[in-house]
Amino acid sequence: MTADIAPVAWTGGALRLVDQTLLPARLEYRDIVEVDELVDAIRRLVVRGAPALGVAGAFGVVLAVRQGVREGWDASALESAISRIREARPTAVNLAAGVDRVRPLVDKGADAVLTEAVALLDEEVEGNRTIGRHGADWLTRRLGDRPLRLLTHCNAGALATAGWGTALGVVRELHIRNRMDVVYVDETRPLLQGSRLTAWELAQVGVPYYVQPDSAAASTILRGLVDAAIVGADRIAANGDTANKVGTLGVALACAAAGIPFLVAAPWSTIDLTTPDGAGIPIEERPSAEVLASTGTPVVPPGARAHNPAFDVTPARLVTALATETGVMEIAAGRTPSLSQ
């Protein structure tokens, strides 16, 4: 990622987002000034990725307070607007966490909320860099001090995190250390966050990669072509069960069969201690059109229905380790971890 690209930024009067729906063909920004615009941007994946959503949610409260002043909202209308931002995507716990962090400051005005939102943004970027160092150290200890072949699913880079990246942050740290051989990038159906976004980010920093169909991941792993898989997370339950982009569970199962590490890299804010296990994580169902059509052209017979979950849940027993800004927690096979800070 080139240094001058900030996926989520505050301009002074608007929340500026990289429009991820247009990548890799075009790099364009959207300036968001109203709540409806932000909710739409979140739902259409203009901004996506759990940590980035958390930051966007915090700045969204700033937008809500400012819009409320402009339009003369009462307290109930303001609370309703903030709640709509918070609930725009139910699986990613960071969105709710970002909103909740700044919500107590609403009565002090937009400037107080803005100061806390900026602090959250700075913390996320620095935390990501720390995750990268921890994850790279752990992989090197586990696999040896040599160039590594890694596989990743979906996008957990700077675009998903407001800066640097979680899973891709580990890749970037290894690349800096000259310890990256190649990354196998799952295309990540149906919206291709892997081939559109992850491949674009890797190209920006010069990391060699292959894009592959999602259905090739298990074979790539079992053929011995990768040393480990590394993914991000949208929510991690208290027992270590991990929700991530649909298709992640298959990668974890293949890693277990091959006996190679399956590493989850995520900020501590992604851990939801109020959800005991993965059964309690809500799974977002995306619009059927994402599966039933390609660039607007139907690809199924008339009357076909779609099952389009955005996420799946990987049981803790399949997660080798979890890298956060506090360090790396190894999860022993057959043992249910208890996550607490």
C-alpha cells in the first residue's frame, strides 16, 4: 500500500473513504457527510473489514451529531441515527465497538466525539503494525527463519483496517524482513475481495502472489504448496470460535488435515467476550443478486434461489493461534480457550 493512501480518513468536514467497490480498476474516494450515505456505504461494501468499520462507525457518530445540529434533530432522532450506523452490518463486532466507544461523548458535542474517533484511528494503525510484528515473529519461530509460502482468504489488509492490515500486515512485515516467498490469494466469491483487493494491495508493496479459485484452496494446501494460512476475523467469540468471510472454514479444515498452522490475525477489539461461542455470532445474509448474476447478467435458470451467507464460523479447535496487538495466543488442539485481556 502506498504511503499516501488512507482507506478511512477525516477531511475536516467529511469522512473520506476509498471506494472499494471500484478497485482494482479505479482508485476513487467518497466524501461522506450524512448518516444515510454512511449506512449505504457500509452495506454496499464501499468500506468493509471489521477494524475499518469500527473506525468508520466512530466517525459516523461525528457525522450524526453534526447532521443533527444542522437539521434540528431531537435526542431521539439522534439516537436512532447512531443506532442505524451501529447495526448496518451485524456480524462485524468492531462496528458496534467503534460506535460505542464514542457514543458516551455525544452530549459533549461533535468536537469531543471527533477527538476520540481520531484517537481510535491512530490506535488501530499502530495496533496493526504490532500485530504484524507478533505474527511474523510467531511464524518464523514455528516454521523456521526462511521465506514463507502463505495462503489467505478475503482481504485483511490496509483497506480492511484503516491502515497497514492484520493478516496482510503480517505478510508485509515478513516482506520487510525478506521472509516472504509467495502468497496464494483466494479470489473470495462472490464479490472477489481477494482478487480485487488483496491482490491489488500485494502488488502495491511488491509481494509475489498467485490468485486462485476458492475451490482450489484445499488442494493447494494438501499438495504442500503453502507453509501456513493466515486470515483476519470479523468477530471472535469468547471461546475462540472465529467468524470470517465465508470460505474460511474450508481453509481451516484443509490446514488441519495437512498439519500446517492456521493463524488468525485481528485486533483485540474483534474479540466479543459477551458471545460465549460461535453459535451466538449472527451471520449476515447478503443479497441474492450477488450469486445469481454476474455484472448484472443472470447466470442461473429463471426462478433459482440463492443461499448467500457473508461469513462462516471456524471452531476454535481448528485455529492454531490468534495474533493480536497483545501477542500471540496458541490454541492447543482439543482445548477450548478462554479469551480475556
